[in-house]
Amino acid sequence: MELVSLHDEVEQIAASRSRLYQLLAIAFSFPDEALYEAVCDGSFASTVAQVSLRLPYDIASAATLELGAGGGSYDEFQSEYIRLFDVGAAGPPCPLYGGEYIGDRMKVMEDATRFYNFFQLRLSPELRELPDHVTTELEFVHYLTFREAEVRQHGGDPNSLLRAERDFLARHLCKWLPKLEARLAKQTTVPFFPALVRFAVAFCQADRAYAASVATDE
């Protein structure tokens, strides 16, 4: 999906926010060689920084901090992702599931699923990710902000989407990503992964505040 003919500033802001959520979802997924190369050649960091400049709040400086530091080889990069986020005798040291950080995991997944179902969204069986995985949650806010841009483009009222963005970020990503950041800070690893989480925290918190500032409760 692509948004075209964005003339109004608020449409461009929504589209830029949507693009950043999409980039983060890609970056938090199991890394392929294309992502590794984009990290190492600086194009991933450059894209994130350029999109960040179009936002109504300042996170551009956070976007340039070590997002281009992949370290080592692709195999080492992939192995480090697995070590940090995927495996471990008692689970990985830094799981990417929100329910691991904020109480009863089943309730966290149920709450996230209610958001998805309200917008007639279902998890893809092919992807096999759970409702509280970071990529699932980021893709959901990517969807909401994309729809917001579309609605604005056609002169509609985006308020219900803005409220959903605000509430979902507050109850999910903004609630547990800082805990992931703290846990990851205790790990010795390639700079990219802590930088990615730091940027995600900064972006989600700033974006929640933005959505809250423009949404109105009926």
C-alpha cells in the first residue's frame, strides 16, 4: 500500500508516522540479509532520519544514534538476534513479547486482540506471531496511522483512529518497550539492537503524546 498526492501537512505527518512504524516492524523482524546490508551501509539509519524530520516533534537525533552499527558479519548479526530475542534455557534474555513485561500475558494478548478485532483485523497464520509480539503491535499502529492518512486525504474524521493510536500505544508499546530497553542495556551486544529499541521507545512515547494532543473524546 502506498499513499499518493499528499498535499495537506497533517496528511503528510500521518503518512510519515505510518512509514516509521513500518520500518520499525521490519527492523524488529528476524533479520534477513537485506536488512543487515541496509544497516551496515547506513541506508536504514538514513531513511529513518529522513522520515523523522517530517514529524511534528523532534526525534531525528535519536534516529542517527548507532542505527548503522551492525557489527561483524551477517551470520553474527543473525546469531545475536537469536541469542537476545529468540532462545535461552529459560527463554531469551530480552523477549519481544509485551506480555512478558506487563503482568498477566494472557490478558495482555486478549487486550491487544480486542483492538485488532475492532478494526476487523486477524493475525496471519503464515506469520505465526502472537498478538503481543512487537512486530504485530507495530504493524497494527502502522495500519492505524495509514488509515488516518487515507481518511484525512478524503476529508473524513480521523478521530476514532487517533483515539485508538493513543490508547493502544499507552496500554501496550509505551508500557513495555522501556522495560525491554532496560533489560537490553544489561547485555553486551552489537550497537544496532539497543539503538533500535531506544529509538522505538523515543518514537512511541512522542507519538502517543502527539496522538493524545490531537484526539478528542466524544
